[in-house]
Amino acid sequence: MDSHRGWFGPSSTIWRRQKMKVSELVEIVDGIAPFALAMDFDNPGLILGDREGEVTSVLVALDATLSVVEEARRLGAEVIVSHHPLLFSPTKHILEQEGDGAILRRLIEGGISLIAAHTNFDVAPRGLCWELACRMGLRDPQVLMEDGYGLVGDIPPMTLSALAQHTKERLDATCVKYAGEPEGIIRRLAVACGSGRTAFPSALAAGAQAVITGEASYDSALTFGRMGLSILEAGHFDTEKWFMDSMASRLQNELGRLQYNVRIHISKVSKDVYSGAV
């Protein structure tokens, strides 16, 4: 699915109009990626908005940035469904000049609700870790951790340097860094979207020779490298950008099944926070 193709509309000839509330959209997102699966630190679900508000248009983005909020306003979207949530920690004041204050103010001014599906979407069936496993061609992928995070499976044998190039191509990544012996042969591979270092011990225990993640600390790459686990960093954005296409497609399928006439837009301005490198 092309992330720049615009909006999805009804394709069924038996489509009938039915008004949808924000609370009903929250239930659909919960059905796709149950909020109960989220990790303890997370803040998924309806973060801001009106549960009784009507929904005719939804914008799906990786992050609820100022540019994404303005995009939603231009499109007439009453709801943004993002991967990364706002308000991770308790907030005592909302100021234009501090933190997420400007974004929250624009959402409120525009009457836009915000729903997030974060670590619950990472671990859900057909979620982001599953998407990575499929794109990397893992055979018979198995869940890495008890909370559902990360997958591991076999791949055709290749060197670590060849795997890095293959990863760059398969994920359409800006760049892929790797720590490990370039000519080392990788037969068993783990994947963990976003910041995946918590999955490294489980990857090692599952017999993986390498793990692909969005970002890892220098210390963790050094420590697990000594134990025989090569680390490939493909970028936080480039391991999670698939959220937009996947969530949009699954929302549209559910809305069609329930016969709601709601437009689903994929953000054209949601992009990597890193704008360049020298």
C-alpha cells in the first residue's frame, strides 16, 4: 500500500451511511491491537478528545506532530490515530512553549481527538514485529518475549554485511548500522521494532546470531556482541513506519465490515525526526 495514495473510500456497492462516534473508533482500534497488551510504561488509547464526537474522517500517522495536526485540520479529520502517544508522564500544565503543549493546544482548538496504538500494536498479531518478520522473510517466526515483543526465525544463510544490505533494501531504510563480524554467517534472525534492546537476551537464548531493531545503545551492542549476537540498527522510524499502511488498511476493513462511511487518510507529512546527516 502506497503511503502517499491519499484516502480509502467505500468500495462495496451495498455501502450505507452510518454515523460513527469516537468511542466506537476506539473500540475498533482496541480490537485490532488490544490496549491491554501495552507495556506498563505506555499510554495507548484515547488520549485527548470527545468520546461522543462524530467521526467522518481519520488521519493515520506515526507521530502526532504539529505538521500532522495541521494536515488533519486541512483534511477535515476529526481523529488522528498515531503509533507514538503523547503524555507519557503526568502533566501539570499545558504551555505553548513547553513539551507537547503546542500540539495539545492545536488538537483542542481543532476539535481533533487523538488515539494511540503503541506497544500494543508492536506485539499484536499482524503488528509491527510481525511486519518486520514478514519483510525480512523469517521462516516459522516464534515470539521472543513473554509479553509478545519480538520474533525470531530462520533465514537463508548470509554474511552479516550482506544481511545489512538486504535489510536496507527490504525496509527501504535510510541506513543500516551493524555491530559484529562482517563475514560472520547469519542463519537465525530476531527482529524487534523501535528500541529493541530489551529483547536482546531473549534473542540470544533463542539461538539468534543477529537481531534487527530500530535503535540500540552502544553499551548493549558491545555487551551482546561479546556474547555472539550481532546487532543491526535500521532506525526507529524505518522499523515502525509500516504502522501507517497497516493500521489504515485494517481500519478500512473493519469500517467496511461494520458499514461505516468514514474516510481513512495516511499522513503525507509523518516523517523521521532525524532530517539529515553529515
